[in-house]
Amino acid sequence: MKAGEEKNYRCPETGSELTLEIDCQDQDNVLAGWLTSACGRSYAINNGIADLTFPPVLHPTEQKSREFYNQRAEIYDKFLHLTFETFWEDETVTRNKMIDTLEIEPHHRVLEVSCGSGRDSALLAQRLDATGKLYLQDISLPMLEKCVERMDGVNVPIDYSLSNGSYLPFPDGYFDAVYHFGGLGEFGDIKRALKEFARVTKIGGRVLVGDESMPPWLRGTRFAQILTATNPQFNAPLPLQEMPVEAREVRLRWVIGGVFYLIDFVVGDGEPTGNFNYEIPGPRGGTHMTRVDGQLEGVKPETKTLALEAMQKSGKSMHAWLDDVVKAAALRDLGK
Ligand SMILES: C[S@@+](CC[C@H](N)C(=O)[O-])C[C@H]1O[C@@H](n2cnc3c(N)ncnc32)[C@H](O)[C@@H]1O
């Protein structure tokens, strides 16, 4: 981590700014030190990498995942190419097509969540120039170290952090694009993670996530039987229920033999909104808003307040008061 970089990170627990204390540095590279949050929590920097993992005791699924990839790091790259060869695909071509979705421009600030040994990171870096910046994070230090090795000599600003994808140590709206491939099924809280991906992306920025999940029409086929015998993760559900409300222009595709889903979306500001205030024609009347906020069918909120006052003064229940008022008004208007 470079001195000054601490201003771009946040405490993953509270979101507060971090102050840097340097124990050892080589020029402007901080090799060892501490990042301390306003809430008093401290995060160590060792060998130039900040450990911003939160919570201190990980969700059991994340702890299991960390331990698995800590063990796996040494041989991960030896076998990973088989994922693509199984479907006669060229890994670089396929990964580049996935990255195309993010429409990265050379000056963009890009986050890769779960960079692993950096197989996508190297391709993401090719989309940037010296004005852009690539942030790489993973929950497994040995995987991240493999990534650091792979990225040696890459001439684009890069910063690495050991952290939990479900508690990202970055400010709101910080990135133009967030990329994640291959780890989501091993996260403890997928809904929280996707919300975090949207939180750290600026409004109008893009998020892409992908992982194993066989489409429904292939489940139960011979093709599925063969693949799931080796990798049961193809049976994982699609994380559609877990998508954040900020997701707009959502697209869903399957890639790599059609058994890995890719979901990409543009980040919006909170829930979607609409043109809810025009008068709706027809006997029911009102607007979309008065039908919800009026609570009395189709009335404005201020009318509802008056009605409540009148009902209380009358000593009747709302049902009785409404029935009397509406009946009297209808009889009057009909001249009966
Ligand atoms: C199958 S590897 C994919 C690595 C890389 N994206 C690729 O495509 O080769 C899954 C990665 O997810 C990481 N991971 C698992 N749970 C995580 C979490 N909660 N936060 C961040 N990374 C996590 C693992 O450490 C591992 O590096």
C-alpha cells in the first residue's frame, strides 16, 4: 500500500476514515503499519498489504472458504484452465468477453472482488492506463499473493487488500465498475455482498457478477449429471432474490458451456421510482400515490388526516363513519 492510499479506504465495520501509522516503508510503499478507524479498530499492514477483513470472527462459510483457498492457492492455477477446456473455450477470449460488459474506460477506477490468483485482474488492467486504477481484493492471503506475483510489472496503478467481499473497505460510490467472478457461491451472505458491490459503485456505474449455476432447463439432463458429479456447485441457485434494489438494466446470461451465470447491472439511486402522480382514469380514480399513501381509497394524505379527525369526533369506527359519509354523499348526489 502506498502512503496516502489510506484516504481511499474505509473501516469495513463503521465506514469511517482511516489514519495510517507507518512502521516500515520503502520510498512511498508502506510495508508494515496500521490503519486505525475513528471507532478505534486497527487493521494491520504486512508485506505492503492491508488486512481489512471484517468481522474478526468470519461467518462459518467464509472461514471455510478462506481455509480452502489458503490451501488451494499453490495449485489453483494448475487446474483452473480445465474449466474452460471442458467446453472447448479459450479462457482469455471468454474472460475478455465478460469484462467487455463493464464498458471500462482507461481512466476508470475498477474493483475486482475475489481476484484470486489474478486471472481476470491481468485482463482488467489491460483496459486501464496510468490515469485509471485497479483495486484487487480477496479473503485469502495466499491467493492474493499469487495475484501480486502475476501483476508484477503491470504498468497500471494497483492496490491490494485482504478483505471480505461482504464488508468492503471502500467509500460509497467510489468505483466506476465492480467485477466479480467465481466466488459468490462461497460467500456467507450473498445478499449483503451484492448490496456492498452496489454501495461502492457510483450511480450509473456497472457491476458484473458470475459463478456456477446451471440454468433450469438443463437441470436433470445427462449433461447436468456429468458436470455436477465433479462440481456440485452447478446445482447452486441463481442469486436473483439477493439482488440489490439499486440494480437497473439487469441482464442475465449463461457463459462457459452455458453453466456459469453472469448478471450485470447499472447502479441506480435507491429503489426505482416512476411517474406516480397523474390522475388515473376510471371509476376508482386517484393517483398511484394517493392509492398507497391515502390509505382511504384514492384520497390525498391531507384528506385522510381530516377524515381521521372527523371519525374520532363522531365517536364512530372508521368503517361506520365511512359508510355513513359515503352513503349520505351518494344519496345527495343522486337526488334520492
Ligand atoms: C474460484 S476462486 C475465483 C478466483 C478468480 N476470480 C478467478 O476467476 O479465477 C474464488 C475466490 O473467491 C474468494 N472468496 C471466497 N469468499 C470470499 C469473500 N467472502 N470475500 C472475498 N473473496 C472471497 C476465494 O478466496 C477465491 O480466491
